[in-house]
Amino acid sequence: MDKVGLFTFTVEPYLTDFRGQVTLAMLGNYLIHAASNHAACRGFGFDDMTENHTAWVLSRLAIEMQDYPRSGASVSLYTWIEGAGKLFTSRCFEFVDGKGKTFGYARSVWAAIDIRTRRPTLLDVEELNRYIVERPCPIATPKKIPPVEAQVNGIPYTVKYSDLDINGHLNSIKYIEHLLDLFDLERFKQKQIERFEIAYLSEGRYGMELSLHSMEVSSDHYRMAICNDGKAICRAEVVWK
Amino acid sequence: MDKVGLFTFTVEPYLTDFRGQVTLAMLGNYLIHAASNHAACRGFGFDDMTENHTAWVLSRLAIEMQDYPRSGASVSLYTWIEGAGKLFTSRCFEFVDGKGKTFGYARSVWAAIDIRTRRPTLLDVEELNRYIVERPCPIATPKKIPPVEAQVNGIPYTVKYSDLDINGHLNSIKYIEHLLDLFDLERFKQKQIERFEIAYLSEGRYGMELSLHSMEVSSDHYRMAICNDGKAICRAEVVWK
């Protein structure tokens, strides 16, 4: 089995934004779909993990886009494992358009948790090492994101039915969608997101009362957070161009 | 060109709900996608309408589902025109699963508006009549839905970036998503939506402050509304089983 996985998507017109381009949140869905299937085909997917009472959880994600495909466009998404440690494995992605031109990269960090305790568990490093491949992913690795939630008021949000994933938790991609909804429409009309980075700190649950925070730390550079009871459940950083 | 259009979809795992089944909102996306493409292939699609400074707007929609396909399932969606009048045309849909079994129907009513005035405009009945076909669609036609907004308090909601369609208005499907989010999670765990019906009354815009209303009129039968400034922009009716 190839170490590098290739998944193709078509940008569905009903899943684009008001500009007719694919949303960053939908690109996130593509990433997770590719990661899940790449893992499943190589014996460490959702079902294999469940058998061992474990599950993958996304810990960090960074996406850099030079361009956003529009309605009807074909997207090829390559994914591969870059490294594996005892607690975390890193997976990279490359977005290629219908003409073979690369238009974006992403980096992700995953942990495995014990389903019963929801605590981190040790990875099968030897098994994961079989699939590690050296392939360029020329974007910065996700790093620690400084808190902003104490410095700026939050917008309240309660977790709803449409926010939940198959595990009954706030869907990883919905964190992104709710954060991006904090930006004014004018910004989306004039600019594009060049880099988006998120660190997941804890799981959102149905009915949980959240607050959404955003602060411009320098021109076109934002730090964000989602909190529950004053404690961050994720932090994010967005750079516009 | 065939009068009946056939469109196929695969239920993407990342677009299912916490039960692993396709959401009613996503079925709505499939319907609109099928309707748009069926019209476009027959010379009365989005681009043809834009040339005449007109646009299709969805006026009413009723969906009845016996079953909801799950992640990975294949969905065949048939659509055809049932009738056309001076101001409205009615279009039907049939959902068929991978084994050829019908699991749902839908009915929709569309108007054309002048893009500049946003007022209704006359349809080209002669042209539409060429495509009318008699084919059974054994569900009740959408009817007038009584108001409930004066009898029950609303939940506030402000229209966001992720709510907007390509025209910059509140996406028709987002009306449905926000209404269904009013139901408690326990209901989704125990029951299914048997029939959903919505009447669109006016367009939602970015930043508009809405209120979401829901009232149980008899067991498992709800009437709903979305209002702006006390005036309904849509009314809906939901029957659970």
C-alpha cells in the first residue's frame, strides 16, 4: 500500500460561500475525510481504534492557502504521515487543483485517547513508522497560541444539534466555522485567509454554553479562542491577505 | 432531453449528524442542486435567468421521508416539473436508495423574481410546459402554515457569514438548519422527522436579527417561524414519528 494517500473532491456549489468559493471549514472536512480514510486503509482507522477502545483526536491543525477553488472545481488532496511519537503523530496534506498546480498545504497533529477514560493513550509507534514518508510540506508547524480570552469580551454560543459529530461532540470543523463567523462580511469581500491555525484543548458537548473571542494583534493577524466557563476549549490564529 | 432528471449523491460521512445519518438540511441541499441542474440543462437555469435579469426563488418546500440514508450510502434523486402557472411552477422529487427502493418524496414551489426590483415576474409558461410530466408524487402539497410567532417566545439569532448563499442572502437550507436546532437532542435520539414543510416569505440578510419560534400544536406536530422585527420571514411545520 502506498504511503501517500490521494483523495479527490469536487467543490459542490451548495457548499460554497457567498463568493462562490469553497469555505475553509469545508477544506477542513476534506482534510479529516482524507486522514480517516488513509488511516482506515492502513489498519489504524476508526474501526481498528474502536476495537482497542481508542479513538483519534485532532490536537492541532494549520492550513495555508494560496488560492481557494470555486464551485465545480476538482480538488486532489494528498496526505501522508510525517512522524510519530509516543503521544502524537503528525500528518501533512497538499492541495492540488485540476491543472496539477499546488494551491495549499496543511499540517495536523493527532493523539489517541482511551474511549472510556477520554485520556491520552500510547501510540503504536512501530506500526505508524512503517508509513512515514519524507515529502515537503513547506508551511510552519502549529505552535502554542497565546491566550486572548481575558483581554476581549466573548460572544455567547450554545452547542446545537447541527454542531455534533458522530461521537456526539462538537464537530472539530464547527469550532472553525463559529470562529470565522466572528469576522465582518466586509473582510471576506476584500481579503482571503492566508493561514489558519487551531489548537484543540477540550471537547465541546451538546448544550454547552460557549463564548467566542477574537482580537486583532497586528494588522490582518488575529488570535481567537472558544471558552466554556472561562476556560479555553480551543485557541486559534488567523492571518489574512 | 429527458423530462425527468436523475442526480446521484453519496452521503459523505463528514456531512452526517451524530446518528451517522444524512441531515434533513443536507437532503435539502441535494434537492436544490438537482433542481438547479435540471433547469440549467433545459435552458431555464441560473445563467439563463440572470441574462433576463431574473432569478428563481424557492417559495415552498415539503419533504416526506420514510427513512434516512446513512454515511456512505448512495442516493438517486429524480426531479421533474409537475405544473407551471403565471407566477409559480411546481417541481417534484423522488429519493431512491442503492437497492432501488424509494425512501422519500418532496414537493417544491418556485417563483421567478426580477433581480433589480426583487419583485415576482411572469414565468415563460409555454417553455416550462414542454417539460411537464405526469409522474406520481404521493405526498400532500405544501399549504398555508398558520402563524405561531405571537404565541411563543423566540430565540434570538443573527445572520452570519456561514449562513449566506451565492446571492448574499440567508441560504434557503440554513432556515431549515436553524429551525431544527430548536429541537432537543433527546428527540433526535428517539424519533425521526416524517414530514417537514416550509414556506419562505422574505429574504434574510447578513447581520439581520432574527427570532426563532417553535410550538408543539399536538403530539409530535410542531409549527415554527423565523421572524425579523416581529414579521415572519418563513413558517414551517414538522411532524415526527
